Amino acid sequence: MFNHRFDEIEKQTKGIVFNIEHFHVHDGEGIRTNVFLKGCSLHCPWCCNPESIHPVPQIAQYQKLCTGCGKCVEVCPEHCCIQKEDGNVITDFSQCCACGKCASVCPAGARELFGKRMSVSEVIAEVEKDSVYFINSDGGLTLSGGEACLQPEFARELIRAAHRRYIPAALETAGAVEWERLWQAAKEADEILMDLKTTDSLQFEKIGRFSLDTVMENMCKLAEAGKNITLRCPIIPNFNDNEGHIQKVAETARRVGVNRIDFLPFHQLGKHKYAAIGKNYQMTDYPEMKDTIMEKMAECLRKEGFHVSIGG
């Protein structure tokens, strides 16, 4: 039974969530329920969740599913659902206000609203459904994104709400935010999953407005604060899939006292989302990382004493 003050905080604190996924096993200890918050300070061209980057809700249209019934055209208040002479419906994303009315009437599931304003109490009620799995696997809640630290108050209160229910909470972050925001979200998290996109400053400048120095400084501060950190390293072909990068990851891990490293191999699973939200996908011709190559990279660091896993 919670006191009235906590109950009110959970009801009144709200953020923008674009997805809640159950039964993850690569995002912290045990079985996890992942809560994805909208908004990101980076724009990685390989991102498998491009709908996470824009901080506000947005509509997606899956053209292959559209039957041309025209129901979306009838309800769109901004007239950005446009039916062409051949019957196909297209979306003028520049005029879309993301009200979600078109998605609510689409009988074919061709439209989806990414991003919903939710309260802490609404989110934690969904997370609690998996409590029995957390108990049996030492799992819990993982806050992800986007960049969860761009909604630091919401992230902090979600973690506190989880703890009040004896649910462990992990925070995934790329660290490309101001320290004050990062610490507000990370202070009470049980695990920090720290994304390290690249160890090359010039490469990092191409994917975000924060410097790699800021990321490294934030990582060191988290380590000095005694946080339990796992490094998460996406491995991208023709970007960082080389021995030099792997050794720099090892050097970084040693410097901050991190023993656990997750390699996240590049895949094409999210490419269909780009066209659905009106964005250009730049990685179409890039090959997916082969299991044999990933294992070879992982084994190099295992021989140096690191605990390395390969995520899905």
C-alpha cells in the first residue's frame, strides 16, 4: 500500500513512451520488460528504432498494408492523408499533427502512432504484469529509447516506482546528454547499460551534437559514483568492425573498471520503419554482421578477461 503522496506523483508525472516490450533477455540481468522513451540526442544511420529519434509523437504508414479504403482521409483534420487517382493513399508528413485519428480507424493496421503520453502509474502497471518472471530470473525493468535521459524526471520516477514494487531497474543510455540530466535519471538505477557507438571522435561528430569527450566524461563519473556499468557496443560494417576499435573498447573498459561488454551486431530488422515515417534509410546495401566474425571479436576480449556477450 503506497502513501497518497507517492500515488499522486506516479499519476501526475508523465512522459512520452513509444513502446513497451516484454520478455527481453539482452538488456540487463534476467528477463526484462523494456520501456522505450521517445527522443534521442544522436542520429545513428543504422538505428533500428528511427521512430525514437523525434521527441514528439508521429504517425507511421506501412504502404504495403494499405488497402486504399480511404477511412484515414475522412478523419484526418489536417488533410495530410491524400488519396491519389489510382486509389493509393499517401501521407504528407510535413503537415501531420500526429493526432492518431487515422491509425484508430485503419482496418488494415497500415497506420501506427509512435509515441503516447503516459503517466508513471500507467507504465508501471504494464511492467508489473511481468513481476513473476522478474522474481524467477532476477530480471526487471529496463528504460531505453531513444535516449531515456532526455526525459530525466520521468525516468527517475519510473525507477522509483519500480523500486517501491521491489522491481530492479536498469537504464540504457548513450551518455550524450548533460551530466545533470544523466545523473537525475541514473542515480537510482541498479544497472547502467552504457552505449559506446564509436571510440573515434571524428566518427562521433557525424552522429550527434555532443562530443565523444562528453560521453567519456559522463561514463567516468558514473563509474566514480559506483554504478554497475555494462558497455554496449554496436558493431557496424565499414564503421567500427575492426580490431583497432575492439582494442579501444577494451582500453575504455579497463579505464572505468568495467568487466561486462555487450556486442550488438548490425542487422536490417528496422529498415521498414524509415519509409513508414518518411525518412531516408542509408544502410540498405550494408551486410549484416556474420556470427563467426562477432564470435571472433568477442573471443579476443574474453582472452583479456572480459565477460563478453553478443546481443540479438
